[in-house]
Amino acid sequence: MGAVDYEKLYPFWRNLDANEQDMFASATRRLSYRSNTLIHQPGRKCEGMFYMLKGVLRIYILSDEGREITLYRLHEGEHCVLSASCVIDAISFSVFIEAETDCELLLTDAGTLRQLVENNVHIKVFAQEIALHRFSDIMWTLQQVLFFSVDRRLAIYILNSSEKQGSGTIRTTHEQIASSIGSAREVVSRMLKRFADDGLIRLSRGTIEINNRKGLKEAAGL
């Protein structure tokens, strides 16, 4: 594995003095996780700040009844500060984080990160901007769950997944969709069948092929 290019990966790097750069580099390690590994859960201490090198992390909450709602996903090139809530006093959010695929990431220790945040405004501003961006994602997700019908949320999910995967055929399961849009697997299966019957999609095991993108956009209210 090659050396980490901190200047390329962290926008605030140039605004750290030599001592702060040494502190940050010493507190940052490269980690790998296999698919379906739980990385963080409520009650555990803050691990630190993540930077995704490859793979996908899923951030979700879990109700008392065991219902999962996916808040957002982290992809290659993205940072996560909700996992480091202890370094930013304004953040208090209990989430689960799992590796949805095999992942490789950089993890900066929360204790060292807090010291740097307290003494360097550039890191503090960076962390706050990332947090605000993620909370915007969360509010969009909760808005969909609270106010959008299941068919609209499903259509939005299919279209967004197609865009992210760069293909008209997306790879996913009914269970993954259910956790992403905050619904039950049985409801998702029925709605997918309806979309298929209406000619919007074609279903096969583990994949959904878009047949009528215009119709899906209409179902999504776009």
C-alpha cells in the first residue's frame, strides 16, 4: 500500500503547522473491513473521523422494534464526522455504521482530533461543514420517511441508485431497499412487483433493470 497523500485527502492540511501535521498523521491509521461488518454502534466510544478510500459504509438508526432506517451512505472520497461526535460538542447522534461492501478507510483518532479542532480553526470549520452536509442528508431521509408515500420513496431510491452505480441495472436486494427507505420488506416486494407490472422496471434475482425512466421520474415526483 502506498503512502497517504494527506494534502490531497484533507483540505485543511496546508493550514496545519509541522507539529499539527505530525500529530494528525500519527493518529491516522488505515483499516479494512469485510462486507456486513458493524463498525460503530450507540454506546461505544467515538472511534474518530473516517475517510473512505474504497467501498461503501451505511449509516443507519434502529428503532426499539428493530426497524432500520438508512440515513445515508459514505462512498469513496467522502468523510464522516458523525462517527466522531465527541470531537464536536454540537453533535450528539446515536447511529450504527456498517460496511455494506468490503471497505478500506482512514481513521483519525478522536482524542487527537479533538485537540486539533480546539486549536486550529481550519479543522474546526471543515468538521462543521461536513457535519452540516450530513445532517442535510439526514433531514432529506426523514422527510421522505415522514411525508412521502412508499411508491415515491421507492422510485427515488431506484433512480438515485442507478445514477450512483452509473447503470440502468442496479444491484440490490429487497431487504436493502426496505432499510434504505424505511419500510417493510414485504411492502417493498409488493411495490416492486407493481412497478414491474406497470412496465417501469424488470426484476431478476439481486437486480432491478429500469425499463421506463420517465415513468419512474413521474412516480418519484421529479
